[in-house]
Amino acid sequence: MDWLFTVFAGVVSAISLYLSKPEQKNWAFVCLCLILLGTSWQAYDQYSHEKTAQVLNERAHIELEAAIGSFLQTLAYLEVAASDGQLPTTMNAFFSDKTADDICNHLNFENKSLSLPPKPWWQYVGEETRRYHQFIRSILDSKGDFLSASEVKALSTHEGSLLLTYLTLHTTQSKPYLPNSFCAGVHSGVSKSLQDLKSLYLLVNEEAVKNGRKIEAPWEYIHRKDLLGEVGRDRL
């Protein structure tokens, strides 16, 4: 609200000039009008820039919230299909080594996914991750100025994570590079990626809650009735 201070300072200066020159009231009045006009325009210009930045900030966060929510939903599908029956019920349980182990070592990527229309897991995950990865890059390039420094850092770390690298590189338009299992042998690195994603989720969701929104929690989403019948369906 710096523009309000600008208006106030202009008005005070104009009134002081008017009162200090009683013998030149007409000239003082003209100066008063010019000062008020100038400060009012400056205030309007500053206010307009602040409102534009506020709108762009909100738009960037809404788009980021939607993208993260969609990717978390994809991970939730993977966990449901690869689960041993013990689905996570808390945030820490979802972003855990067990989830990484389920997805990396126990999901048959050749089987049909839970998507509509049904596609092999490797194809569905590959398409979703490439789209998500491209969005992250675009928002960092075009709207990074409207995110906090901590959000930019967390998003950049997530962009280069082993999780996204494997999902993108090893699920191509043909068959996956690794047969059946997705990232056997590197699930500890994927577990670290989930921790980085958790940090990003917390930052972005905190901002969303401040503005009356929220990112749907995947550890709640996976307990929907229509998904419970799919638990462990594609577990190796």
C-alpha cells in the first residue's frame, strides 16, 4: 500500500504550499492542483502495478497447485496398484521409503493402468510425467518471479529429482527400458525424491490454504471407495 503514502505526502505538500503563499493564492492553487494530479497519477500507476502482480501471483499459484495435485494423484494410483494392502493414512506415510519401495520394486508396469481409457502403466505414467515436467519448466521460466524464493528452490529441486527422471526416461513411447519393475535398485533415491516433493507440497499448500484453497491430500484420496477394490492389483 505504498501508493497511499504517496498520495498523503502529495496532499500535505500541496496544502503547505497553499497556506505559505496567501498573497499568491491563485498560483498556489494551480500548484496544488498540479501536485495532486501528479501524485494521484503516480499512486494510480503504483496501485495498478501492485494489483497486476497480485493477480499474476495468484494465477501462478493456482496453476502450480493444480499441477502438483494432478501429479500426486498419479503417484496415488501407482501406490494403490502396487500396495501390499497397507495403504498410507498420513502425509509422512505417503512420502515414505515404503511408498518408494512399492512403486519401484513391486509395480508391474506392463499391466493396464487405472486411467481411462486404460493404458499400460509405462505409457500412462510417461505421458503424465512428461506433461507435468514441461509445466514445471514453463512455470519456472515464465512465472518464477511470482513465487517465493523457497518455492522456486523447492520446485527446481523437484524438477531435477530422480523420481521425475526415471518416470520420464524409462517410460517412453515404446516399451519401458526396465522390464516389469520400474526403478528396482534405486528406490532409496526415489525415496529422497518423495521427501523433496513433500517439502514442495507443504510450501505450496500453505500458500493455498491462506487463500481459501488446498491441494487434495493423496493419502486421503487413495481411500476412496472406487479405488479400494484395486489395492495391490498389479503388485509383483
